[in-house]
Amino acid sequence: MKSYKLSEAEDLLIGKKGTKERDEYEFELKLELPSGAHLQCKLSQLQNIDY
């Protein structure tokens, strides 16, 4: 199983920085949980995906 850095997984699953989808994703992160808990949740979800 290959491991990915968070930024690599976000690029693959959401899109590269500067794309509409990635901008919306990052905007939602800032709105929903500024504490970073949302990132931790996303990271744990990404760790459960088989590549």
C-alpha cells in the first residue's frame, strides 16, 4: 500500500490548488471548523481508502 502526504491526497482527490473545487474545499474548511478538527477527520477518512 502506498502512503501519501495530505497535500498529495488532496491534489488527487479534490484537485490541485487554484482549481475551483480545491478553492471551495479550502473555503469550507475555514468556515466549518477553524480548529483543524475537520482536517483531522479528513485525514482519518483518507487513511481508510485503498489505493
